[in-house]
Amino acid sequence: MRIQKSTDKEYFGRKGLFRADSNIEKSKGFMGGGNKMMDKAGNKVLTPNLTPHETGIGNWTEAEFARTITNGINKDMNPVTYPMPLYPELTETEISAIFAYLQSIPPIKNEVKKK
């Protein structure tokens, strides 16, 4: 399957990265993180800021992003935790497209506190 452009949400949806019919661009603040989720133990965890702001992934390299989503080791060399799934099967082309898409969304200043 070939990615046609970095914003090919249908393709990303088939990969399970997010629902193809979602409209995250219109979900104010969603990609800016701080959304409440539950970990495997039922504890509240907050989603990270995935926007290109410095409080998100704005100062990440594509290689750091790739390592995070494929190997589970983030920019600070810390392991990512549930509910963040890993995608070791992604190709470099797919990772580049995802990273380009995330760099194209509006930056949101939101420093999400970690436990």
C-alpha cells in the first residue's frame, strides 16, 4: 500500500493509527495532549502533546519520533507506557509520513505533566 500524501487519514486509519473517519483537525486541543485515559492498572494517565510546539514534539527529530513509535523509547531515552501502542512494523516511508503530518497540524502550547 502506498501513502499518497502525509495527510492520508484513510491510510493511517487502516494501519490503526487513528480512525480514518475521525476529524482530529476539528477536535480543538485533542492533539495537544492532556486527555485522560486509563493505564492497565486503572490509573489515570494523560496523553502527550503531539503537536509541533516545543511543549510537544516540536523539537524532536524524525529519528527520535521513529524510535519512540517503533521501539518505545522516547526523546529523553525513557520507555513509553501503556496506553501508547508500538508500531514496529511501520516502514521508514510510513514513519516519515506520520511525522510530516504531525508537523503540519497547528502547534498547541500545553506542557503535559508526567507522574
